[in-house]
Amino acid sequence: MQVGLSGRAQEVIRQGSVKLRVNRSGMFQQITFTVRKVKLGNIEYVELFTDRIIELAELAKIAEEVGLPAEASNGRAFPKGTAATDFKAN
């Protein structure tokens, strides 16, 4: 685990998943995001993933809230000011 990660991000990684309240098409839903490792070029990093379609603005809010990159079937968002190298998997 990276030392620079927030306490919440470290806890979510430890648990392996998190259930979040997400606004989808004007309705709030509880969606489970799982932690997974993703290989991007030479870097392997951790992110939250769901196979549901979530608006990119909402996905960006989730990434900011938890402190980890978030990916849905239609896109990926990183917390502001971060890149994949900030979330390298051990």
C-alpha cells in the first residue's frame, strides 16, 4: 500500500470493495465498486471498478471522495492532480 494514500483509500483497498451512493440518471443507487489491479503501459495500479454505466462527472466525484481512481464501463476518472503512478500496486 502506498503511504501517500488517504486513510479511506487504504481501508477500501484492505476490504477489497466498497458500496457507494451514486447518482445514475437522476436516481440515487447503491453500487458496489471492487478494487482491482490494472496494467497501463509499464505501470500496474489499483482502482475501483464497476461494470455499470456512470456519468463521467459522477465518476470523478467518486474518485475524489474515496481517493482512488474509479472506472465504469464507459470511462475512468482519477482524483484531481493525480496519475496512475500515484496508485502503484505492490
